[in-house]
Amino acid sequence: MLHERKLADEMLLKKDTTQNWKIVQQRNRMMEFQPHISANDLHKIKCPVLVMSTDRDIIREEHTFYIYRNIVKANLCILTGETHYVTKNNPDIFNAIVEKYLDENFNGEELRQ
């Protein structure tokens, strides 16, 4: 992520046009420096939320846990052996988890008390 952003920075300085380096730079900066959501704003979310990530994700673990810990009715799902691209590489497992979450009643708030 950091390497890709720095490469994009360099290519933009060189005015390289082999790909859209501005998009590469923005995408990697977002993954590197987000979230910019305050805990106060996350506390305003009152509906159940499924926060999903993977154990090989490019999104930093602390960002995922920050979001999860600050939404009262959040459930957390960490997919093992998967990457950020699980929706493309293993859509069956991703869709099965989302479907299960949507079909069942929210459980978990009692674990946070």
C-alpha cells in the first residue's frame, strides 16, 4: 500500500501516463490514512451493522476494530485466509456470510455490556 502510493507519487511527478496514477494515489492514500470518522459520529449509528474484514486485508486492523468498537450494534466478521478482494476471489463465502447476517436477528449487544 505505502509502496504503491509512493510509486504513484513518483509517476505523477514524472508525468507518466501509462495508467491513471492519480486514482492509484488516491485509493492508496484512502486505505493508508482512513478512517476519518469520529467515534462520536459512529456512536450515532443505531442500527445493526456487519463490519467485515480479512486477516490479510490491506485495511489496517486498528481501523476495522475502531469502527466495530464504536458502533453499538456492530457485529464483526474477520474472514481467515482471505484478502481485501474476497468479494471477487471468493464471492460464495462473502455472500453466504452477508445473507446469514441479514436473515438472522441481531445478536451481540448483550456481549458488550
